[in-house]
Amino acid sequence: MNSIPALVLDIDGVLRDVSQSYRRALADTVAHFGGERPTPQAIDALKAEGQWNNDWEASQELLRRQGIAAAFGEIVAYFQGQYRGDTGDDPTRWTGYIAQEPLLANPKFFANLTAAGIPWGFFSGATRASARFVLGRLGVTAPVLVAMEDAPGKPDPTGLLAVADRLGADTVIYAGDTAADMLTVVAARQQRGDRRWIAVGVVPPHVLAGDDPEAYRQTLRQKGADAVVDSVLALTPTWLRSQ
């Protein structure tokens, strides 16, 4: 194994701002099926429970809590129509909310990791097409990537373990923005004690712009974060090597 730490990154809320894309589509979906439109705070509260990383399932759960039953397939279809623009799986035709997502990293960030000899990859709950769409915008080609179709949803650590095995490092640092991400590292630590696992919470932009980002930081710590940063760009090679 490699003694240099490996960095595994979540994508949504870490590499791209999804407050006006995934989260907006989630709120649209709940409202479309007759529910009260959830506020960003309500969505954060649901996510803080640690088991609603999948936004399709989160949409259905928020509807269920309001006493509304909706078929999962119909939820997915409406959500994807809002998020992708109802243009199927071809990213070149996507015109929905995904097309306007602000990026939270840049190509230089990954170039610096590579130059420093730090292996890196991605474990995301996004679909593979959506993940590749944003990684392409960041200049990342042929990534080490485990996406929604490749592994059970978080906090199941299967996908994180698979990426770690491919990167081959004794120490694995996983950076994510939700409670489920932190719990995934906790579970990986329990299943694979032959590696050192470090959970890094990244506070997403919509929280930083809100009234109480410290409460969000505290939630990440309570769910297992060993460190919390306000931007993925804080994870420089020097910082990573110091962990």
C-alpha cells in the first residue's frame, strides 16, 4: 500500500453547489405531488438524520411525513425532469437546473494533488452521468469513481471501500457535506480496520450564507467528522499530508 494519504471526494455540495439544482428539484418535487414546499432548513434537518442522502428517496420521505403517498417511479421522473431538463441520459442535451450549477473547485486543485503524488477519486450518490457531467466541467477525465449505480447508498460504506481499494493507500481521507458522508466513514472504520480513515466535513455554500453555519459544523462533528472546512479548496496537499 501507499503511505501517502488518498483523498476521496463526494461531489454534490463539495465540488458543485446544488442548492439551486438538486435541492431545488427536491422542493419542486414535494410541491408537485401536493406537499408543502420544504425550506432549505427543512431539507438540511432531514439530511442531518443521516439516511436520506438520495434526493429521490428524500422527496418521497418528505411527502410521506405530510401524509402523501406518491409512486417512487413518478417521483424520480418528475425530479429528473426538473434537474436534467427532461432530456434523458445524454448530458449534451441537459438544459435543467444542472446546467447552472456553480463549481466549488477548479482544475488546478486536482493538478496540485497529482503533482504532490496524492491519489484521489470520488464516491458520490449522484448518478454516474451526472457525476461525469460535473467532473468533465472540472477537466477530470477517466476518474476513479463510484456513483449511485455502482454501490449501495450512504451510509453504507461499500462504495467508499471500493474507491479506497483502487487508490491503495493506508490512510483514506473522505470529504463530504452531509451527516451520511460522515457516518459512511464511521462504518468504513468499523469494517476495515486495516486502514486509517479520516472524515472531513465540508460546509456547503447555502449553509455558509445562512444564519448559523456553526450549528451545521457541529452536526457534522457529532456524526463523526474529524475535521470541518468551509471549502474543498482548503484540502491542499500540505493540509492532507498533515492529517
